[in-house]
Amino acid sequence: METLKLSGKCGIKKAAEILNNGGIVGIPTETVYGLAARADLSDSIKNIFTAKGRPQDNPLIVHIESAADLQKIAKDIPAVAYRLADAFWPGPLTMVLNKTDFVCNEVSAGLDTVAVRMPLDSVARAIIKQTGFPLAAPSANTSGLPSPTTAAHVLADLNGKIDAVYMGEDCTVGVESTVVALFCNPPRLLRPGAVTAEQLKEFLPDLVIDKAVLDEPDAGEKVASPGMKYKHYSPKTPVFLVEGSVKDYVNYVNTKADAVAVCFSEDIGINIKKIEYGSLLNESTLAHNAFTVLRKVDEGNFAAAYVHAPSKSGVGLAVYNRLIRAAAFKVIKL
Ligand code: TXA
Ligand code: MG
């Protein structure tokens, strides 16, 4: 099929028209680009799984535009969900709640729960509003590859496989939303994002950080967030995550002549090929660039990529969580 490239106000109308006719459309959000379909249309949702090559048991996030839509898709909503919505919506926070029948089973992959968020991006919001229905949208990449933070990334993976892509701005946040399960007790952080664990703990003092956030699941282990068990975000070049000080990191990578160093702007003195991905002192810059640099390492012909690891707190935890998956859990501790 031909993938239409949409833009401007007409593009928003056209996106809504395609979605209401059962099509699937790449849309910008503030986190990463999403591949959207109406959350109530089973066949359209099935087409998302096919286009991405996504495992059938990995549920999708439903995107809403107004708080009133929350009750349409979720039930038994705890009071704290409304407090979190007040504090962080619209924005990069996804809450997992018990689902209503409005959400088709393909969205929730057969679970009784649904993940929901209200995006901040104005184009995303306009498309949901114009469509008039909540939109289910996973990241708009081929399953297993780095998530898309530009319209060009979406086309690189899905051109010819989806009905359209809205050619919006590059994503500001750069990593996917924080996912927190609220249907269970205690509440559980399933995926870290720009809304940090520390911020959530102010509302959810007993928040548990799911083991899958930092550890590799054991073979056959049942995980709370199905998405966390799959190989993720991987370039073709082997990636290693390197923990250590600037000095130790620089000395280490300088012994790897045929590799590329994915480093901080503070990593001075590297004499192999390097790609900076932001500043150690501002981890939001690392989040913003992480997926772009993971795509870039395949542009050179490198034996390996050695990525300087961020911290495991604040936004650093979200970046660390993506990078350790890109590295297939290969961590070098200096
Ligand atoms: O920022 C984002 O969240 C982006 C944009 C497009 O909004 N979307 C996104 O979707 O990252 P996706 O499909 O790539 O990731 C959804 C994550 C997966 O890890 C999935 O397993 C988890 O959310 N998830 C969805 N529904 C769930 C549920 N009912 N229970 C547990 N985890 C769920
Ligand atoms: Mg994804």
C-alpha cells in the first residue's frame, strides 16, 4: 500500500477520516511516534500487530483527549488515579486500570486491564479529538527496533505497511511514557519514563519497582508488563552498556579501535569514533537522543557500540531501562 504523508490542518482531518474508516496512522506524540487505530475496532488493531510484527500477547496503550473519556475505557478507578491525572496529564504517564468492554480484546491482549494515557502533543490531541474515539497506539516502529522519535524513523520502518503518517515535529521527550499499574496493591512501576519513580512516590508511597525494569526476565517467567520480556530497541551492531566515571569510560573505549563510543558531552579525550547523546548533568537530553543514537550506530560499520550508562534515578532510570535492553543486558562495570 502507499503510505500517505500528512501535514497541517488538512492532515489532521485526513488522519481522522482514515482512522474512522478502520485505517492505521503514524502520529507524533511528545514521547515517541505512535501507530494509531481506533481502540474499539478489532480488525484495525490486528493490522497494527501485523504491520509492526508485534507479539500477540503484548497489549497496547489507549490514548484519550479528555478526562471524561477515562470512564469510557476504565472501571474501578481508584481516587489516586485522578490525582495522578491532575498532576501529570496531559503528559507522559500511562496508568493500567481495569478495563471496560469498550476496549476490544486485541488492545488488551486478552487481559482484564487497560493501559491509558492522555498525550501532551497538540497534533496527537487534535487527531484524537477529530476522530472522536480513544486511539490505541504502540510505538510506530518494527517490533524489536529502536522506538521512533521522528517521522523519518516511522517511514524507515513502516513505509508501505501503514495507511499514513503525520509528518510532525521530532518528539521532545524521546523515550516512551512511564507505565504504572494501579489495579493492583501495592501499585507497581512497570516501565520508567519522564514522569519519574520519585515523582510517583509522592502520590504512591508504597510504589514497587517491577523487577523487569532493570533485570533480565528468566526464561518462561510470568511478567507484569508483557512488553518488558521481549528483546527491544536493538540496533544490528552489538551494544554494551558501560558503567563508570568519565575517566574510566574514556580509558576503556580508547582500547576499542573498531568500535563506536556513545558518550556524554562530558566524556573528553575519546580517540575512537564517538557519538554524543547528551549531558550527564541533564539526563533529559540523554532521553531525547537515546533512540536516535541507537539508530545511528548502524550507519557506521562498527564492531560494537559502547554506551556510557546514565544513572538509575530520575529520568536516568528510563534511559538506563531502554539501553540495557538495547544491550541485551550486557553491562560492563568498570
Ligand atoms: O509513550 C508511549 O507510551 C508510546 C506513545 C505512542 O504513547 N507508546 C508506547 O506503546 O510506548 P508500546 O506499545 O510500545 O508500549 C506499551 C507498553 C508495553 O510495555 C506493554 O506491555 C505495556 O505498555 N502495557 C500495555 N497494556 C498493559 C496492561 N494492560 N498491563 C500491563 N502492561 C501493559
Ligand atoms: Mg514499543
